Amino acid sequence: MGQQPNIIIMTDQQRPDFCSHEGYPLEATPTLDDLATTLGLRFGQAYTPPLFACLPGVVY
């Protein structure tokens, strides 16, 4: 059996205050909330350069 693959989850211009673990009152992002609370996987400030196409944008 080989190695486990690396998985990258990207959202397109996800506002940080729209996630429940950041205080949003509704459960809008249960999978992202689970990653943030159980694994501590959260990027406080990550940015991508502005481009001329619709690509993943700023992640706070």
C-alpha cells in the first residue's frame, strides 16, 4: 500500500466571518469548521496575488 495522498481544500474568496468557528451564527461550513476545531487547521492570514481571472482569492 502506498503513501496517503496530500489533499488541498481551496475555497474561492471565503470570508473568515462566514465560518462557524469564527463566530458565524449558522452552520454554513461544517467541514471547514471541523478541520479548524479538531485538527487546528486554520490559516490566519494567507493571500494570493491578484490575477486577471477568477481564482482562489484571499483567505483570512
